[in-house]
Amino acid sequence: MPQYNHLDFRLDNPRGFVYNGLSDIDVILVDDIITTGLTIQEAKEKLEDNGVRVLFAITLADARNS
């Protein structure tokens, strides 16, 4: 069986975020851990699609392979 890595899984299974909050605001994205980077990228895109300005993003831990 071929190995299925985190990036392949995340690409095949996007989070599908929904945003119903305010628009025309500034936000800072915070994520507990970064594995592929796609979750925070999807969140940023969803917010920006809804008129939210993402100033920057921060993660608390990095689980990517060195």
C-alpha cells in the first residue's frame, strides 16, 4: 500500500471553513500546530473572501519534518 502523507491527505480533504462574522476588520490568525500549512492557508483565504484583512498568522508549534 502506498504511503499517504499529511500533505496528500489535507489536499484531498480540505477543511471547508465557513465564516459568518464581521467584515472590514483586521485579524490575527492563530493555530496550535503547523503540519502542512494548508489549514491556516484555507482559513486565511476564507476570511479574505469575506472581507476580513489578515494581518499575520502565528503558530505555536511546528510539526513539519526537518
